[in-house]
Amino acid sequence: MDRKPDPAPYEGDVARIVLIGTVLWLASGVALLPFWGPLDDHGFLWLIGTCFCGAFFGVLGHAKVRARDRRAGRG
């Protein structure tokens, strides 16, 4: 059985995609803050932490993508 060739790398604006995802994680975390009490009462307080962890790792990912783009001469 022959192996299919690898697809071409995505050439779009990856930094913008990561930034949009990061903003969405942050907005979700902020939107959940007023519901801290009910979330805690029902055992779903981890949702707030997940949102802010997603935003944190999004910031790291955005920095990594920007550095990669600068090295490649795209930014």
C-alpha cells in the first residue's frame, strides 16, 4: 500500500487565527466570572480555569507563531 504525499503547509495568516482563538478564550473566561458562585455550587468552576489557561497558552502560541514568521521573513 502506497503512502499518500503529505499535504502542503497552510500558508494563511496563522498568527491572526491564533490571536482570534486567544481572544475568544479570554472573552469566555470573563463572561463566566459573574457565574462564579453557581459554577462552584455545581462543580463546574474548572470551566473558568480552562478558559484562562486557553488564553494563556494562546498568548504563548501567538508569540511562537510570530517568531516563526519573522524567522521565515513573513512578518
